Amino acid sequence: MQDKYEIDQYVRSIPDFPEPGIIFRDITSIIQNPEGLKKSIDGIIENLRNVDFDVVIGPESRGFIFGMPVAYALGKGFVPVRKKGKLPCETIEKEYSLEYGTAVIEMHKDAIQPGDKVVIVDDLVATGGTIEAITEMVESLGGEIVKIEFVMELAGLKGRERLGRYSVDSLLIYDGK
């Protein structure tokens, strides 16, 4: 395990959930604790200190929790990526694979302008499928992904490898799944 911002102490680990042999890493215990939330947001901001970017993207719903305060603190706009059917204006969408099936996410078509430099912020990277779908949408609109930030990473699921062409950083990395 790597924990450069001392966040593991705030993570509740639940054995055998959702199935035997899995250790569920609960993000809600981080955000319920004022110090855990502060360390998480401050850690992401620190990782972005020398990154030149225009906008923060956060996927529904925990990407909103971590991405919005980062955007606010750094004086950037925030773009939500939502489940299909939740955004009111013209959207682009991307279908991606889940463990058992598929899902569709959307973002407003006018949220990213050609040449925009984009940072994606989310709570957790496992297989990387959701974030990969977001990168494809951003790039189809002419945006450039300059950094992807996570609070936690489950290294055993190889999401970082799937996102290998991007600069990826995680505050807390667990070796397993």
C-alpha cells in the first residue's frame, strides 16, 4: 500500500463485500471525517500544483464530491459527467462495460471546447472503464486530458494500465482488488 497523504486511516475496509474474498474500501468514511475530507481535497490540489489546465471533470456521483471543491479552490470550471438522461441540454454519450453488463454516461456537448486542457477527478480507479469513456468523450470534443486524479486506486484491477497514455495519480494505492 502507498499512502502519501495519510488517508488510509480514514478508510473503512469491509471484508467479504459485495462477495467473499473482496475487501470493500468505503469512501464515505473519508468524507464523513473533516480531517479525512480535508486531506483528500488538499492532496489532489497539491498534485495539481504545477499542472496547466482549464476545467475539472467529475463523474457522477463521487467525482462531484472531490472534483467540485478542487475546481473551486483553483478557480476552474467544473463539468459533471452523469448517467444517461440526467442532463437537460444537448449531450454526447459513451457506452462502456461494467463487470456484468454496460452503462451509458453523458456530458453536455458544449462543456468542453477545442483546445481545453482537462483534469478528471474521481474517488476510485478500479478497472478504469468509466474514466476511459470520459477521456474518449473529451477528446471527441477536441479537449486534451492533462491529468487524472483519484483518491484511491485498487492496483490489482489494473485501471492505471488501461489509462496508461495519461498522467494518472492516486493519493492512496491498495495493492489488491
